[in-house]
Amino acid sequence: MKPVRKAVLPVAGLGTRILPGTKVTPKELLNVLDRPILSYIVAEGRAAGIEHFVFVTGRAKGAIEDYFDHQIELEAQLEAKGKHDILKQLRDELPRPGEMSFVRQMAPLGLGHAVWCARDIIGDEPFAVMLPDMVMSAKVPAMGQAMAAYNQTGGNIVVVEPCPEGQAHQYGIVALDGQDGRLNRMTGMVEKPPKGTEPSNLFISGRYILQPEIFDLLAEQGKGAGGEIQLTDSMLSLLKTQDFHALEYDGVTYDCGDKIGLLRANVAMALEHPELGAAARAAVTALLG
Ligand code: UTP
């Protein structure tokens, strides 16, 4: 079984749900507490053993590449002012040489198309997809839990999470071949199932491990929901010939592509923060009166 070494992070979407905030700042660089959303995702990938991050970028996303590079003047000033802690923090986050690649999706044709744009860099090996607007808070990072599941089952893994009561019709939902524990064989997926027809209450929460055969299917994939080339449509085709397992991971997902999700992530990360937690709780409590 080939190991999962690379992750695709599609960051070429328009982020229309958080406009005007995303007009000049890429959604993935919006802050959650004291760092960009992407910083959490890359840290999660590294903790799971990902060795190479492939960013699928688009127009107006150049700041993402800059974020993962030296900022020479800033570093010199921090050095001169003796701000060594924050300087170390900045430098620790930088990639090792060659650890990141950037490939351009020239038009936002959909998540499936974005993943397909990474095909040459991924090559013929299994790979992770990490949706960079989904911040996942977990004791063992979500991607690490997915890797452990992959080591048990091989094939393809889709990380899922129970959705709030009565809201399954708003999510991508998985169908399972029985439910026994957290790791179950998948039989299908459905985007936003009409109320009452949901095959489970587990939504696809933004971390996947996929086999490289998905690329041939994506190459031929026509437009699906929303007129976009959808990753789920090609995954459904792959499901006909390969195993898929859904992993109900142990943690909580914050959809930072949505205003309230971004707010929830900020509040949650502040409350969890070892130094700021108490002050954050006092501030939130005061606001709530
Ligand atoms: P979303 O649909 O959540 O992101 O796609 P979006 O299109 O940026 O958001 P809205 O709906 O307009 O607010 C999930 C992920 O896939 C990426 C997005 O950047 C996001 O991280 N994506 C989506 C691409 O890279 N390319 C695409 O063509 C579509």
C-alpha cells in the first residue's frame, strides 16, 4: 500500500459568501484569532505526516504564496527589536525548501476541476485533499485520524461528522453499508438530499484520501450541481470500482467559508487558547449580557 505523502489544498474559489471581506484578501487568509485559516490547515497536514502541499490557486491569490515565504523587512525589524518569540513562530511556519507547490486554476470551474489541476504534481500515488476553509478542531488532528483509518483499510477515505439535527438537507451526506463504530464502508454520497431522504446524518467535512485513478475520471467529468465540475461526482464513479470508507472523526468542524462559521471558529479558538481562553470567555459572556 503506497503511503499518503501529498495533500491538495484548493484555494481558487471566489469566496462569494464572505464578500466584501474576500474582495482583496483570499478567503483562506482571513484570520481565525491570530492567524490565517490556512495556517491551521497546514499545521494539521504536517502533524499528519504530509510532506508536500499542492496549492491550487487562482487570480488574486498571490498573497497565499507570499504568506509561506520570508518577509525579509519584517523579520529584520523583529530581530532589531528583540521580538524573538514571534520571529521564531513566523520562521517555524515556513515550508522546507520544495515542500510546497503552487498550480493555477485559471477559472473557478469547481472543486473537481481544481483537484484535477494538481494531477501532474501528485502523480501515481494516493493523496489527501484538505478543504482549506474547513478548520477542524480535534485532539488528534482530523487528517491524522484519516491517515490512521487509511492504514487500516487502504482505498479511499472520506472524513465525516454528524450534522446538526434536521439540517442534513444542507450538506453533502454519505450513505453507509451499516454503521458499526466510526469507520464504515460507504455505498454512496448525495449533495443536499431533500428533507426526509437523507441516507445518514453524516456530512462530508472536508478531508479526503483519494487514489490517483480519480484524475482520469475528473478529466472526463461534466458539470454537475451549480454548473461546476464536482469532486463528489467523480468520487461516485470511482466508488463503482474501488473501496471507500467514511471515517466519523473525533472533533468539531468550523466552516470558515461562511460568515457564522468563521465567527464560530474565532470564538471557539479563542476559548480554547491556553493564554487567551479566560479573557475570551469573559469578553463573550459580557457581550451576551
Ligand atoms: P467553496 O464552494 O466552499 O468555496 O469550495 P468558494 O467557491 O470559494 O465559496 P463561495 O461559495 O463562493 O463563498 C470549497 C473549496 O474549494 C475551492 C475553494 O477555494 C474552497 O476552498 N475551490 C472551489 C477551488 O479551488 N476552485 C473552484 O473552482 C471551486
